[in-house]
Amino acid sequence: MYSLYFHIPFCRSRCGYCDFNTYAGLERLIPAYLHALEQEIRHAELQAAGRLKVHTLFFGGGTPSLLPLTGLERILSVLHAAFDLDPRAEITLEANPGTLSFNYLQGLKALGVNRLSLGMQSARPEELRLLERQHTYLEVIQAAAWARQAGLENFNLDLIFGLPHQDLESWAHSLEMALRLHPAHLSLYALTVEHGTPLQRWIDRGLLADPDPDLAADMYEHAAGRLEQAGYLQYEISNWGRLEPARLSELGSGFSRGYYAAAVCQHNLQYWRGLPYLGFGAGAHGYAAGVRTENVLSPAAYIQRMQQPGPAVGAFPLTPATIGSRVVGLDDEIAETMMMGLRLVQEGISTTGFKTRFGMTLEHRFSQEIEELTRLGLLEWQGSGAQSRLRLSPRGRLLGNQVFMRFV
């Protein structure tokens, strides 16, 4: 089963901390961009060996909620024609709370979108200003209420912690304000100061304090405890799903019927489990047929490439938008499996699954690393024999990057 990602790079304004492939003031390109997406989808359909089975779609950005409903309807129509789309497919759209209306959310629901991801980030006005977010917490409240009224019960809230001058009390307040909205899912990310962003320049000039990593760790631990108390399952380092097993049948494909009885993001599980996905749009990445792909960054260049494809670009999964590709060798695939799989803090890495995939045991391949990291209390075993899984310990979740690097 495949997953499909669609990058929508348009924003009304660019946030000071953001280093994603996004652009402000280019909304005039949206109609041509949507047409280019159609062309790339059709190209992938023609190149694929057979009709691909697809079980998740994810519209990320940027601000996908800037797309007109008519354009989104056209894309979904082309997708249904091009791929074997599971009738219960998870279809997620990211949205800025300030760009939504009730009518728009009703329209999304009618088109088959069944999962929403809202960029809340904070409940504090001064923190939203620091991040240069163009919405208020009141707009988050309104967006959540409209989503429920429209039948989009399965929604996520993104929050950021570890901001300059943010203390534990302020972070706890934002977390409580998020919980008051009873989201199905929460994604909590520590602020990363990315090179070349306005935030990085402000810190370099002494206008803002450097984020405090020790304080950020305290914020993370507070969140983990509070969310467990509130009935959320942490299934990935930065992600929590609400535990409501009695409502699984009502809430659809966003709620796992497998390992978790929680509102997990099925699309992101595809990445963390090392399963195939195609990336469409400017700057999108993909992984299929053992090949990693990267598309051209500029929306204008992307449009031009899809309007005038030029000479043949290669076999599936390459498209005319592809500017980089890399065959993933065995060693790289094993390393990626370890780094991504260990992010799944409940599931971890199955010893049986590892042996089936790579023809070797986990303990044989990484005996020294596993022994040392378990001795340091960063990794732990769950279960025994064929059912055993290697996963991060609670302490290891705080030092995940250090653990991952041992398997590269």
C-alpha cells in the first residue's frame, strides 16, 4: 500500500522560524500549480507498473487551506482515476486556523477529507507574535468548533515549545488550552533555530535569548505526563493520539484498528515504518521502488517542468519535476529503519520484522550498540522471543537524536 504526499508551498506570510519550502505572495500561481499537480499525478500513473493501491493522502505546506475547494475537488478526482484509492483512506489537510470558514470545512468534508491538522503553536498572544503567526487562539477555538460542526472530529493541533523567554508555566498554559479543545491528536515540537531564518538572525544579534535545551526537556516531560493523565497515548516521539476505543468505528480510518487504540496519523506511520510513498509538488520528497526522490523547489519552476516536460526523466518513481534521486542501498535502508522505527515509542522495532526484512537478526547486526544503549538506560526490550521489540526508554525519548546516530 502506498501513501501520497502533496506539497502546497503557498502562504499569506512567512513565519520567522520556518525553513520549509514555502512562499508568500505567490497565490496567483495556485491555478497553474494545481494543473501541474494533475500532470505529475498522471505521469506517475503512467510510469507505475500497474494500478497502485493507496491508503493515505496528505496535503501539507505551506498552507493547503488556501486552495479553493474546486481545485481540491479536481485533484481528488484525478487521484481516484489514477490510483486504487482505499474507500476508507485517511485524507489529511493542514490548515492555518485564520484561513478557515465553516463553509470551507463543510466543503472539505463533502470532498472526503477526514482529518485536519491545525497549526495552533501557542495560546499566548506574545508567543504567536514572536513566531509571526497570523492567527489568534480565539481563531483556533473557532476552527475547532467549526471542524466538529462540519463532521471533521478527527483533528490534530500542532504546538511548539522551548521558545525564547518561554517558561514552564507558559508552556503548561498553552497545553491546557489545547486540551480544552479535546483534539483527537496532538503534535508537540521543540523549537529548532534553523539557519537563515529571521529567528536565527534575531538570536545572533542578541535580540532574543537562545532556547534553553534543559528547560525544553522539562517542558517535554511535563507534556508527556499531562497527556498520559488526559488519556492520550504517546505513539511517536512528538505525537500523541487520544485513547477512545469505544468510538473507533465512528471516527473512521484516522483511528487505528491495529496496534493502537488511539487517533494516530496513519500517513506519518508510513514514513516511520519505512513504507513507500510518492511526493507531488514543489520540493516534495518520495520513497518508492527503493529510490528516494526530490522535486524542484521553486513553484514556478515546478509548473514549467510539468507544462514542458522535456526529455524522458527515467523510470518510476521519477517524474519531470524530479531534480534528485538516490537508490537506497542495504546499509542505508537498515540505518533508516533503525532511526525511523525507534521514533515509534510504543511499537519500536520488531525483531521478527527486522529479520524478515533484512535476513539477519537485530541483535547480530547491532549487538554492541544495543548492549551499550540498554546499559545506559536509553533503550529497552519489550516482550520476549518472536514477540520482542526494541524501543526507546522514557529517558531515551529525551535523547533520541543521540541514540539514532549510533545506528548510522
